[in-house]
Amino acid sequence: MTPRSGPGIEDRGLPQSSVPSPHSSILKFFASLKLTLLILAALGAAIMFAYLSETPTTWVLAGPLTAFALNLSAAVATNPVFRRQTALLVFHLALIAIILLIAAGRLTYLKGQLELAEGEVFDGQLMQEESGPWHQRQLETLRFSNDGFTIDYAKGIRRGNTRNQVSWVAPNGQIQWAVIGDQVPLVLDGYRFYTSHNKGFAPAFTWHPNSGGLPVLGTVHLPAYPLHEYKQAIEWTLPGSKTPLWVMLQFDEVILDPAKPSEFRLPAKHQIVVRAGEERRELKPGEAVRLAEGVLVYNGLRSWMGYTVFYDFTLPWLLAACVLAVLSLAWHFWNKFSAKPWNKAA
Amino acid sequence: MTLELELQTLWTALVLYVLAGVAAIFGVALQRKPERTVLALLVFGLVLHTASISLRWDRLGHGPYITMYEILLSNVWSLLAIYVLAYWRIPAIRATAAVVMPILFVMMGWLLMTSPYEGHLPATYHTVWLFIHIGFGKLFLGSVLVAVGISGIILLRGSRYGGERFVSLPDNSRLDELSFRFMAMGIIFETLMLIVGAIWAQDAWGRYWAWDPLETWSFLTWLCLAFALHARVAYKVTPQVGALMVLAVFALAFLTFFGVPFISTSPHKGAV
């Protein structure tokens, strides 16, 4: 952070000639420490603009960060002080690496959400996602199963630890198990799967179509619980049908008691209300309802968990570059300050 | 262990701090040097303050980093601990207590007006990274506070009254150099705070950086600090301008630490 300036900044070891070449002039301009200040101010202004904008505008940071990378690179290339002060050189190279890695990360990242009912296997499909233009998608090849979860709740229905058991098949063909949750993701091929606060109940049905096709087993994810405690209903369409079906979960017991610690669990007794057009039926596990296009069997109640997935191959490299930057900066300051006590005149 | 005992211990500590601050201010005004008294009062205050925090930690089962009361409680402690260390090790700048203690009085007053209610420890707080993140944050703010004390002396010397009262301290260029060193320590600690915070955020919320209000303002503080350190080199600024930049960094850091919890609705907002 220091001696890129001073008397040396103007001649900074460039070839001596009476008429500076256009290349050296451009390099000199980009290496200027005063330009660094301007870029830092521009970066701050861009951050404020993005922060105050109501729509995502982080792209405004690209300009100042590119200028910063050019400024740092030009300074490292031209300023002889970096040949004398290794710590300072390492710090600036680490800063350049951080900017390049952030750019690479933004071009190749993926972020998304998915939901899996208990016993369901992830099939590579996401409900929502965003990714960088160069992301090479490998999600379709990944599989893991949600084997059920528990969540502690403190008094006042305040969510505590989530423990979600998951299983998957390792490359050697062995089945692997793990408990993921808060702070502990499942990492498969660089994709990091996290549990989220979104979870709820999922009635499981088997649909036997009149057309004679194979029965279809599926779950309906009701709105998140306890966030939508009083809206445990949803409208959906049966597979291969155009008939809308309305499903509601009914139970009387208190699952999460605000007066004492509790745990997320399925209700001991419940029923499902199914409504198709004018017809309304209440179903218990094992019961069926005959509809115009087939028979719907209610198998029972399960839970579903919402997951977020994140991919950014730069994460370990970015961490290494950041640690290198801060250690080299500390090393530089240590060298600088230990060379002369603060209360001795220059 | 009751809340009553915890608060009585804390109030006693605060009284000792106030006495130390008043002694320091009168020492400057009357051109006396009650340094040993100030140091003794601050150390006794810190001991009681530590006891109060320990009682609360033991009673609630988690550290003081959940509610605004706890954040003020622990920050007053950490700022004083770092300042007392500087006060003890660098006798030449002990007069800065007259500048630093009034700042801490404001935080103590705020602490007394804040309800000592118990907060709920979110699931995302069960990680060692949180301790490290908070620790570096406190070291950062403490380093900048010492620089603020030194900068205050430089600025007060601009007046005739201040010039007379602080005549025995090292000259402004030396104080500026010392202030720069504390700011340099500050940027190291703040950078570490941001790195560790990103490690925590990655596994707590599935992203290492999301420009939430606290992250945004923390990074703006880092930029402001980097700007101040760079400007000092690029333009060879005067000690007075350097001192003003130190105050600007502290003001921004203070707003980030204690103001953002009031405007943020993100799960990461400093105080729950």
C-alpha cells in the first residue's frame, strides 16, 4: 500500500530516453498511484449505485474492477519498488489474482433452488436458477436422496439446527450417507447443496389413469411450514391430465408449540381434502378417490425440504488469494514499521 | 446467576470507566498527569466488565453477539481492552484518553438505554468462524479507535487551547506516523474480518458474498480505509488531513457496526 509513489514513481525504472514511447506513456498513466485513488473512489461510487438500485446492477462494478486490475498490473510491471519489496509485490499480485478470480467466478457460477420430498432423489432439475454465461452444467449427472430431516425449534417457534440425512452413490459404486444442515453442505462435483429454511409437508399419491398407462407416484409440496401454517393447500394438475385438483392438509394438533421447545415432525393424525370441480373428498392414508380421468390413491404424508445449490470453482483459489494478500500486506507493514520506531524523525 | 448481579457488576464497571474518563479530561484541562489512576480505574473496570460478560455468557449459554445490547456490551469491552493496552504500552499518547473516553461514554450511555433482553441464537451462528469473524472486527475497530484518539490530539492542537494542553506530546508528524500504523493494523484486521465473514457466509447462507447491507457497508469502510492509506502516500497529506480521514473511516465503521442493524432485514445484520 505504499511506496509506489514518491520520487521513484515518476521514473519508475522505465527506459531512459528523451522522448518517451507511446507504450511507456500509457503504462505510466495506468500505473499512477493517483489513478488508484480515483479507481477506489469510482468503485465506492459504483457500490453505492448498485446498493441503492432496486434492480440487480452489480455489473456497474465491472468497470472500476477492470480499471483496478489494469492499474495494479501496470504498477507491478513498471515500478522498480516491486523488485525490492517482495511482500508488496506478492500483495499486488494477490489483488490482481482476486479480481481475475472474481471475474472467472461470475462467468461460471450457478445458483439455484430445488425441493425434494423425503425419499425422493434429485434428478438434476432446479426450480429456479441463475448462472454465468460460461457455466458448464453437470447437474444432470448428479443424484442424491433426501432421507429425512429433523429441525429443533426453541420457544417462540425460533428455528434451531437442521439435520438432514442424505445419501448418494459414490464414483466407486458405494452408497454414501451424510447429515447436512446449517453450515454443512453436501458437495458433489463442486456443487454445494445446502438445506434452507423452506420445508413443509408433502402428501404422496399414486395416480392410476383410465387410459391404462403405468401408475404414477408423486408428491405434492404444500406451502412451507410453519411460514404458511394456515395455508396448507395447493392447486395442481394430475400427470397427463388437464383437470385442476385442489389439495388441503388438515390436522388439529400443535406441531410447533410457541410455549416450549419442539421439533418439526409430521402430524400423528391428519386427513387430506381433495377437491376436483364440484366433488370434495376427505382421504386418509390408503384411501382413494375416483375421478373422471382415473383413480387417485393417497399413500400418506411425508415432509419436503428446500435446498439451495451453489457452484463456483474459484472458491478455494479465491480464499487462497485473499489469505495470501492479507499475509503479504501484514508482512510488508511489519518490514516497514520494524525498520524504524514511530517516534524517530525521518 | 441472575440478571441483577450481571447488571450491578456492569454498572460498577461503567462507573469506574466514567471516573477514569473524567480524570483523563481534567488531567488535560489542568495539565496534570493522573495516568496511573486512569490506568488503574480502567483495568478494574475491565475486570468487572469481564465478570459481567462471563455471568451473562454462563446464564444464556452463548457469547455476547446476538442483540444490540450484547453487541454494545462486548464492543465497549473490546474497544477499552485494546485502548488500555495501547495506553499501557505507549505512555507518550496517554493524553488521548481525553479524546477516546468521551466516544466510549456515548456507547456506554447507549448501552444503558438498551434493553438487556435475551436473544435467540440463530442456527447459522453455531460455528467457530463467527467467533473469529467477530474477533477480527473488534480488533479492527479497536485499532482505528486508538488512531482516532491520536488524530483527535492532532486536530485539537490546531486551536490555541489544544496547542497549550498537548504541548508535551510528540510532534504532529510523529503522531501522524503512529496513527498511520494503527490504521495499517486496522486494514489487516478488517480484511481478515471480511475473509472470515465470507467463509462463514458461504456455509451459513450458501453464498460468500451477496452485497447485503452489512457486507456492503463493511466493504465501503474497507475502501475508505484503503483510500485513506493510499492518499497519505500519494499526496503526502498533512497530519491534519490525515487525522480527518481517520475520523471519516471511524465514523463509517461506527455506522456499519452499530447503524446497519437498524436498516437491514437480512439474516446477516449484526444484531438479531
